[in-house]
Amino acid sequence: MTITADCVLELRGLRRRFGSKIVHEGIDLQLRGQELLALFGGSGTGKSLILRSIIGLEEPDAGEILWHGRTISGLHERDWIDVRKKIAYVFQNGALFDSLTVYENLAYPLREHTKLKEPEIRARVAEMLTLVDMPGSENLLPGELSGGMQKRAGLARAMILGPEILLFDEPTAGLDPVNTTRFVQNILDLKRRGLTGIFVTHDIASALAVADRIAILHQGRIHCIETVESIRSSRDPVVRKFLFPEEST
Ligand SMILES: Nc1ncnc2c1ncn2[C@@H]1O[C@H](COP(=O)(O)OP(=O)(O)OP(=O)(O)O)[C@@H](O)[C@H]1O
Ligand SMILES: [Mg+2]
């Protein structure tokens, strides 16, 4: 496979099975710098498994994950800590600590991984909360936030160490249209700042609005990976089934 010069993350031939069930037959994917890739696929096809493998929460049976050409699959646990500062994972529900305020949730990675002093932490948290349209919500507890705010706070926490790549798992699932639009707006703002990322979604409208390219996971492989423009006009039945399901009803 040829590697494009600006490829920041590459998956090569990832295979994974659970017992007799083969989930990944061979996943090949290249993510370019400053691109947002939307990953589609049926339920249970192994989309979350791809994201979890990229940050070392799951280990593929075979294949390689390269970050700037360096193999990261198979690293020791302590080395994954460094990778996870640069490749951040936004959990579906925000995964905030319930007993900590929004401020403490966002400050946590800074306290763990940097030597920033309290005034700098305060400024960084305020900056991130503004970015996700939640200025002044430092003292709220996660239980006092709406689902949409929890997701945006999760996004802010994922961004706080200035990662190079963001991985989102169904960021708009369960959100009402207003919160979905807000989330999409946050992502577009981040994109203008040079965001690189992969987001797994079933939300076609949001994917078409923010993604540069769309990949479809089908039968254990990346069935296709195409720009939004070209995929809109695709005649491939698998593509049309995922992106334009109304056609087949
Ligand atoms: N730790 C595990 N043990 C056994 N099976 C697993 C494990 N993790 C994932 N699987 C299986 O792998 C398959 C892919 O799971 P994954 O969660 O990646 O699917 P998905 O594409 O994200 O689905 P959804 O759209 O429903 O979130 C599923 O069939 C799941 O049951
Ligand atoms: Mg999933």
C-alpha cells in the first residue's frame, strides 16, 4: 500500500475475532492530517472496536497501527499513556466523573499530565468551556447537565491536552436536533482550528455536514473510503443502503 505524505494514522490489515466470530477481517485505513473522517457501518460491525484498538484498549489479533509511520500496536501499557495524550477518545456519554464538578473533570488531565499551576489550569478550563458553548459552567456537577452538555463537556475534556487526533464514538447519538446542531457547530469550529479526527456515527446528516471523507465498514473490511462529494453520487448498493436508506423503503 502506498502511504500518502500527510498520513498521520494508518491501520494495516487489522484482524480481530472473538471466539468463532470474526469481527475484523482486515481493516486498512489511512487518516490524513486535518481531515475529519466519518466511519459508518451496521450495528455490531466493529466500529467502536476500531477506535478502542487505536488507543490500545483492545489489541488486534494481527495487523498494525502506525502513527506518523511508527508502530503503536503492541506497545507496553506505560507507552500508551503518551499516545493517549495525543490521540484522544471522546466517549459516547462524555464519561465524566459524577462526583466531580465540571471544573475538576476538565482539570483532571491537566493535573495528571502537566505541571500547570492553578491559574493556568483555570484559564485553560475556561477556554475549553467557551469553545463548547458552556462558559461559566465550572461549578456544575455532571448530574446537573443535559445530555448534550455532558457530551460537549466530554469533548472539552478530550481537547484539553491539545491532542493531535480526536476519536469520537457516536457524538450525536441521543441528542435532540438543537443539541446536535450545537455539537456539529463545535466540531466545525474545531475543524477550522485544524482538527484531525475519526468519528463513528449513524447520523448521516451530521456526517455529511462535517466530514471530509466517509468510510463504510462492511463485512469486516473498509468497503470504501471516499470524499463526501463523490460518495453522494456513488452507485454502489452498499454505500446507498447506508447513506440513503430511505431509497430502499
Ligand atoms: N470484549 C469483547 N468480547 C466479546 N465480543 C466483543 C467484545 N468487544 C466487542 N465484541 C463484539 O464485536 C462486535 C463489534 O463490536 P463493536 O462494539 O465494535 O460494534 P459497533 O460497530 O461499534 O456497534 P454499534 O453500532 O452497535 O455501537 C460485536 O459483535 C461485539 O459483540
Ligand atoms: Mg459502537
